[in-house]
Amino acid sequence: MPTFDKYITKLEKETGKTFKNSKFNIDGWVFDNIARFQLNENNEIVKLKITDAGLKEIPKTILEISALKELSLEGNAIANLPEGIKDLADLRFLNLAYNNFENFPNEIVACNNLETLILTENNIKELPCEIKDFESLLELNLSRNNFTKLPDCVENYSKLSYLNLSQCGLNNLPVNFARLSNLQELDLSNNNFTEIPDEICKLPVLYRLYFNGNKLTEINDALFDIEKLEFLNLGFNKISEIPSSIGKLKQIRTLVIDYNNIKSLPNEISTLKTLRKLDLSGNKSGQFFPEIFGINNLQELNLIGNKITSIPKQINDLQLLRVLLLMDNEINDIPEELFELRNLVHIELGMNYISRVPEKINNLTELETLSLSNNNIKILPVEISDLTNLKELDLSNNSLEFLPVFLLNLNLPINFDANEDGVLLHNNPIDYPPISIIKKGNEAIKKYFKRNK
């Protein structure tokens, strides 16, 4: 068996590229500027990545590496595969994303033990029936290609657990699609579906479904019959109503219905006791959706861009909430009840009309990120300096005329430039201390305050 170095020497000669310069090891991987290799105990290559190297064909040397299990040639210019690919008997993983395939490479079908195949963003216009022989496949990614129809023989993928068909121009599925009885994750986002196919609703173990970026105007009730569904993304459609049957999703943990036309929610959504993350951003509802307050186990709530004018006092019902996103609304005041949510670690209230921050903000002792950018804040409460776990405080684009000295107690860098971290102050009319002092950093600010007591 040729050693690792012999293979690499042959690759260098065949491709005209140097793989040995600056070679080093991290966690079993050997890196250089172009390729990555992982070796087994016999110094044989078992994993190989050559990405963005301009290869127009697979080097013949690769076909000699009999121990190869994973091959990634992402981001090259390969348009065809050699028949010798079948000689890689141990190949389990093949990534050919971002290449120049116009036809499905039938040569892959001979790789009987292949478990993962990635062909993202090629120019494949049709899937041949030969793909029916891929019976060992567990994961298949055909996203961002140009075929608009799946062949009926896709039903042969009896072991398939992950299928990505996003951005392919699809508007229907084969009637036998439901025979993919082991399918757990399905991505049909950014296609041309006008309704949710019944075949999806019959998949017995599906737990993750991406259907965002299609042309739905309503939700098929049968969708909520998928008992094991834990993740559902229906964002960027034209849905105006959520059926009451949503209450049947007894295992749902993440529900994304952003950028639709939803103005109200059914009461049944409050029965989703397993729901942890809810995204209703961009619906321009004009309200906070009161039904949300019944989802007692909710941990992350996104209501960005809903034209909300106020935060209801019932917000304190969401005692497990950790992330609250309310940017780009029309909120004037922050109710003190918000500061009863002691588990909050991340709050975004930017792009509203807030002028005052209540003193009780220091109740949020776990808070790590607080965004108050693009409001009308002129004065901050000294209690904000009690937030000792804070890692970022965004006060940019407000009306602060002076820098409160107590912000230094946060032990965060104070920055007047965008794209920085710590306490962000850019686009405030601050004249004390001078901006030139602030830009020199915390130590310069401290010295200035000390000199000008």
C-alpha cells in the first residue's frame, strides 16, 4: 500500500499544484493551502478535501486511494466523473457541490456503499431513473439545481433520512414519495409549491421540515398530522391564517412562520407545551398576539417587524423566556413586567420609539446582550451598570448628549465606531467627553473623567 507521501507526490505531479508547503496537523487532519487529508493508523488517506482549486476533472491518483471513505471536491470546475470512481469501494461520503455538472453523474450509482451525496448548485436539469439503485443512501443534497420534477423511482431510497431539494423549481412530488419511510429531515424551501403535498403529511418519522420561500396561501390541515414533527419552517409564503389544528403538534419545538400575512393566532397555539422557539417576525400584525402568553415553556420569541405599539403586561407569563426580539416595531415604553423575566439573556428593542429605560432593568441579572439602538434615548439609568454579565450594549443611533461614567463599570470596551463590540455609541450627539477621547478607549475616558471631576 503506497504511503500518504507517495499519494501526495503523485497528486502534485498530476495537478501541477503543491500540497506539501506549510503542512501541519490539527486533530488528525493534515492541512495545506489547497487540500486537507485525514489519515488512519496505517498512514493511509481516509478523508480528502480539495476545494476551490480549479480542478476540471478528478485526478486519477485519487481513484487509487483504496482506503478513502470521504471525498470532498467542492467548488471546482468538474463536469464529469470517471468510471473508476466505482473502485473506491469504501467511499461513504462524496461532496461535489458547486461544480459544473449539467447531467447527473450516473457513475456514482456504482458506488454501492455511498451514504452521503452532495451535488448542491450544479446545473443538473434532470434526474435519471438510474438513481433508484442508490439504496444505501442516507443523506442526499440536490439543492440549487434546475430540475423541476422528481422521478418516481426516488421511492427506492428506503434508508434515506435527509433530503435537500431546496431551490430546484419544484411544484409537486411523486405520488409514491411517502414511501420514503425513514425520511427524518426534508428541505423543500424556495421552490414553487402552492400547497403542501399530501405525500409529505404521510411521512411517518419526519421531524424537521423546511417549506419556507414557496407560494402557500393556506396550510393543509393534514400537515399537523405529522406526529413526530419538531421543527417546521413556513416562512416567506403568503399565509394569512393558522388552522386551529396546529394544536395537534404535540412534539413541536421550533415554529417559524415569519414574513407571511398573519394577523392573528388560534387559541390552540397556547397548548403547544413543547414549543421552545416561535418566529412570527415580519407579519406586520399590529399586535403582540395575546395567545403567545399561554405558551409557558417558550424560550425564544421573535416579533421583529410587526408594527407593535406596546408590550403587554402579560409578558411576565413567559417566565422561561431567554431571547426576546422586538426590533423594528412602534414601541414607546418598556413595561416593568418585562424585568420580571429573570432568565432573559438576549433582548433586541432597536428601531422603536423608546425614550426611557426603567431602573428595574437591573433585575435582568443573566442578560448578556441588550440592543436599544435607533430609539430616542437621552438618559440612561445608573442601574444598567449592575448588569455584570452583559457582553454587548448597543446604544447607537440615539440622542445621548453625554457618556454616563457608570458605563465604565460594565468592564466593556466603549466604542464610537460601527462594527465593533462592547458598548456601542456611534451616531449619538455626544459632546462630553469629546468623541476624540472616546475613540481612544476606556483608559483615556477614565483619565478624562478623573481630570474633569
